[in-house]
Amino acid sequence: MIKAVIFDVGGVLIRTTDPQPRRTLEERLGLPEGGAELLVFNSEMGRAAQMGQITSLDHWQWVAEQLNLDADVLLQFQHEFFGGDYLDRDLIAFIRKLRPAYRTAIISNYMDELTRLLGEVHCIADAFDLIVISSSEKIMKPDPIIFERTLQRLNLAPQETIFVDDFPHNVEGARAVGMNAIHFTPGIDLVAELARWGVVIGDRGLGIGD
């Protein structure tokens, strides 16, 4: 029986639905398509920030140095970089309705600023019983350790949980420790997918937007 539903953040709760602001930013700075994301998330320094080896402040300063940006222009860069991102409020409402029948949690590969983003910017931290961030754990998905720590803190067996992530290798990482997992893709009927695992509330179940 599923007792907890665990979510990724980027690509699931918050998704880049409009790539144009980021692409416009890249064109203005002379970066190739995907170059901004490479710097922010997938560079050596980006991964160091997600591993908690450097702070997010240090990382953004490094990005500014790579692109020769002053402080004001860096703020504009950040605004445009995330300009096409969308918080799925219907999904958040769905997650809130899962409680208290199910425990809810997050496992995210992200910099230390995620705590502030979830709690103060998006104001959704209260929808989750547990938030596990790679920068705090000093370990990233799909390493089994981050999944095992989450299970220990929830005091649940792997088979009592289901994990939702947009990256196949993270889905496989969760399955490797015995967790159930769903690969989140654009257009997925997540309510129906969760219902297949018995995750429903009441006799009629629960739909996004109910």
C-alpha cells in the first residue's frame, strides 16, 4: 500500500513551458541554444552548487564572471532565464488534497536557494511533510543514498512510496532501491497514473482541478 507520494521540483512541480525567454537571452549574449542552462545547471560549477560544495551566491557570481555581467544585469539574466517557468498550481492543489491520507515529500537536485524559493517565493513548502534537497545532503539523484535517507526520514519501506520525476535515470534510481516510480512527461495524466497504484482519496478518487 502506498503511504507517501514524493515529487521532483524542476520539470514536475515547476516546468519551463515557454522556452522563448531563455532562447532570447541566449541570442542576446551570443550563447548557443541550451548554453544558458548549461552554465546554470549542467556546468561543473552548477553541479557543485547542487552538491552543496559552493553556495548559490557563489555560483551566480561565477555565472556573472563567465558572461561579464554586473550585478544589475545578472538580476536581469536571472529574471529572463526563469521567465518561461511555470508553477503548476493545479498539481500543488492536488498534492495538498492528498494529505493527510498520504504523506507528501520532495527530492530535488538543486542549489541552496530552493528552500527560499519553495517557502517564500512560491509559498508551497507547507504542502510537503518532508523536503530533501541535494545541496543540503551533499548528494544528488540518482545516487541511492538520497533516496534511502528520504525513506529513513519518512520511516517507510520503499514499496510504501511512489516517486515522480521527469528524468528517466532518476526514476530508475528510485526503482533500484525498491521504490515505485512514475516518469513524468508532458501531457501525462498523473492522477490516472497514481490511481493505478491505488493513490486515491475517497470513493470517487481525486482529480486535478477538483
